[in-house]
Amino acid sequence: MAGKLYLVATPIGNLKDLSPRAAETLSSVDFIAAEDTRVTLKLLNHLGLKKQMLSYYKQKQAERGQEIVGRILAGESCAIVTDAGTPAISDPGEALVALCAQNGIEVLSVPGPCAMVAALAASGLPTGRFAFEGFLSVNRKSRREHLNELLHEPRTLVFYEAPHKLLSTLQDLRDTLGGGRRIALCRELTKLHEEILRMTLAEAAEYYSEHPPRGEFVLVVEGAPKTVAAPCPTEAALERVERLREEGRSLRDAVRQAAEETGLSKNALYDAALQKQSE
């Protein structure tokens, strides 16, 4: 019988955030696939566990993925962990989950810390609908193209960013989306120097041009404002009413349809149509 793959979320900074179920799962599996075995070893030492580990990262995901799937199909259970947070979210674990799904292997999620969710919840920006965009490209042209695609996105936007790229990313966000957009800059979440700054994109670009950033960031950016279509001119709407009347519609029905099509007030359009008739 095949084993299982467990997605085990690990702390993003504070070891106390590791759940009892996560610790129990790490203890029970046959081996662990880790983004960086040195980082995971510290976590295992904290738990007093000794486990066989395989390194699993982007450059090795094709080769190691097949090896891990082979072992699971042979009956072993594996836990995959990232250095911090939830595996498969902006992480090479995504490919391993897809490979397991293709091979009919059961995948179980052991939920826990996720920097994206933690930042979004504390941002003060709308959380009902959001778009997670992960890391932006280091290539400025590609980054600008990506941001241009998001110009009219109304959902709250969430990005991951490293300190050495932060300023250029903020400048591109400002120049592409507009300096007035609100942003929450969430730095070093759950760690000793955790900080959340709330300001506009223009203010953020200026602030970090004078204050060198430190630590890993999650950027939560306000979505595009909803645009309201400009009302159709009354004269054009009245012409539409006349055409509908020529098709046999009653005045009330013609006005109702024309108002729906043009965005004008039904009552105002009806009054204007009556006035035009009287003329």
C-alpha cells in the first residue's frame, strides 16, 4: 500500500507557532523533504527528533520529485516542509504535490503559519477578496509587465519581497499603480523586530529611499478603485427609446430597457421621453 505526502506548515519566525499536530506528523513520517536541511535540522533539534531528510528545492525538484514519489508508492510516508511557512505556496513543493496527484498519492495538509495570510489579516486593507502574486521578477521589464496586468485589478494584492529588491519594487508599484494607492509593509512577521507600516505607495518609496530595508517583507497593496461607467448622454438614450418604440415596445418598456443599457435613471429618462413627445 502506498504511503502519503504530508504538507507540514512550519513557523515563519516564532517556534511557538508550530502546532502539536505538525510536531506529531514530523515524528511519525518515514522521511522529510526539506527546502534546506540545515534549517529543518534546527527545527527537529528543537523538537528532539531525528529523521532522515532529503533536500528538495527548485534546482532539484525534477530529480528528487521522482525519488520521493517512488518511495511513497513503495509504502513510505513523507512530510514536505519549507524553510518557513506553508509548503507549495510560492514554493517548489507545488510541483511535488502535482506529481503526487498525478500518481494517485494521497496528499494531506497540516495547516499552520503562512506569511501571506498573517500579513493580509493585519494589513487593515480589504480581505474579502485578494490576489496573491508571490515574488515579482528581478528583471525590471518583466516586473513592469506583470504590474501593468494588475493595473485594474480590484482585489487586494499580496506580494513577497526581499530587502535588496524592495525599493525598486516599491518604485515600480508607485509608477505603475499610482502613488496614492495604500500599502501595508509587513516586515519580519512573528519575529523579534516585527513591524507593519501603513502608508501610500508614494510615501513608501520615499521612506525606503532614506531607510535601508532589513528583513523579509510581505507587501499588501490596495486594489484598483471601482470605475463607474459614464452615463450615456440623454439624447442618445432618447434615440434608443424611439427605436424600441418603432419595434412595438410600449413607452414604459422602451424606457426601462434603454435605461438598463445606458446607465441613466429610468425615471429621469421617462420624464425626458414624455417631454419630447409633447414637443
